[in-house]
Amino acid sequence: MSKQKSVDIYSSEKKGKKGKVAAIIIIIVLVLLIAAAAWVWFFNRDLIKDFLPQEETQPTTVEELTSAEQEATEVTTEPETVAMVEVPYVNGYYAKDAYYKLNAAGLRYTVVREYSDEIKLDYVISQEPESGTAIRSDERVILHISKGYDNQPAATVAPAEPLSTEPTKAEGGKEEKKKAGGTYILDGSDKRIIAKSEVSALDKNEMTLALNEIFARHGRRFTTPSIQAYFEKQSWYKGTISAADFDEGVLSAVERTNVNTILSVMEEKGYR
């Protein structure tokens, strides 16, 4: 009986040892597997991420992106050297030709439109700065472009005091044109308010001359050959001031009012 018992104890102890060994082996295998998995993850994490479900993220807003780009530019971009460009000559050019020439030179421009008696519509009156001046390529050339004479608006000036509408008589009861030894389209347009009906009775050519004789009385010369030739035939005319140098400030309140009247009738009749 005692012999059989000792055998059973031995067998039980032997089985217990085998179980422990198996558990140790399993633990070691698990550790090795975990270590291997960690090693694979560490060295291949970017590749593995492609196969994993990704979290949705909000897109960067335009404002944030622009701000980031600006910051990057401020940090990394060095100041650029701006080239100097010589301004070409475009005075008297047709506007589109002037634009083309400035574009070809790599210059930008700003257009200022002005009325002109001398420079035809859509031609360059002047430029700033003058040709030959070297400016930065990011600066602008200012072009003064003619709006023409026929489109010139009248300056509205109210008479300073009540004025008579009666024709002015010269010495000896003769009209002003006789005293001057010449003729006027509208007699006394420098001293009296011209009635609208007087202007309406004129044709287009007469209205143009009546308008210009107000300026001609003050010695203004004209760039239109036919108009200049007409006034040179008048004995009262003394043309000494070029159109460019003429100052309209010399016109009286009466004369300015008459200029406005003539221009308004011309517009009504479609002459302007």
C-alpha cells in the first residue's frame, strides 16, 4: 500500500512541474509576440496608419491658411529689389498707343481726363513724371487725357448784381460793333445778359463764333484754324494770349452767364 502512494505523489509532482514549465513558455511567447508587435509598429507606423480608419478633421479655413502663408512669407522671404524704369515719352500720343508703350516698358499708369481746347479727344495732354525720369517699377505714371473741347461743361457763375438786358449802345447812338470797326455775332455779350432767344436764332457756326468771341475780346488765340482766321479779320481783335496760357478767370460774371446760356442752347439743339 505505501509503495502505490509514493508513485502517485511522484506522478503528481512531475505533472505540476510540467504545468509550470508550460506556463512559463506561454508567458515567454506572449512577451516575445508583444515585443515583436511593438517593434513592427515602431518602424512601420506610417505604413500601418494608412490601413487604419482615420478621424475626420475640419478643413483649414481660408483665413487661417492665408495667415499661415503670410507668416511663412514674413519669416522666409527676403526684401526684393525693385527695378528702376525710365519713363518713355507719350505726350501727344493717342491714349491707347500711350497705354501700350507704358505697358511695354513695364510701367503702370493712372488716367486723369481733362477738357482741352488744344488737344483732341483721347490724346495725351501731359504726363507725370516727364519722359526720361527713372522711377520704380511699382510706381505709376499719371496720364492727363483730353476729353475734347466740345464736351467742356460750362462754369455756372451767378451775376453779382442785377443786370440790364437792353443792348449796349456806343457813343453817338451807334452799336458797339460800329465803334469797334468790326462785327460781333452777339453785340455787347461782355456787358449785358444775352437772352436765350437771341442765341436760338443763330445757326451752329454762328453759335460757335458767338461763344468764342467772348474769349476773343480778352485776346485769346485759338487752335482751330478756321476760328482763328475769322477773328483775325475783325479789326477789334488783338490775339496775344495762347490757348494754353489763357486764364478764364478774366471773364466777368456777365460773360460767364452768357457762356452758360450759349452752351445750354447748343446742347438743346444737339450741337454738342
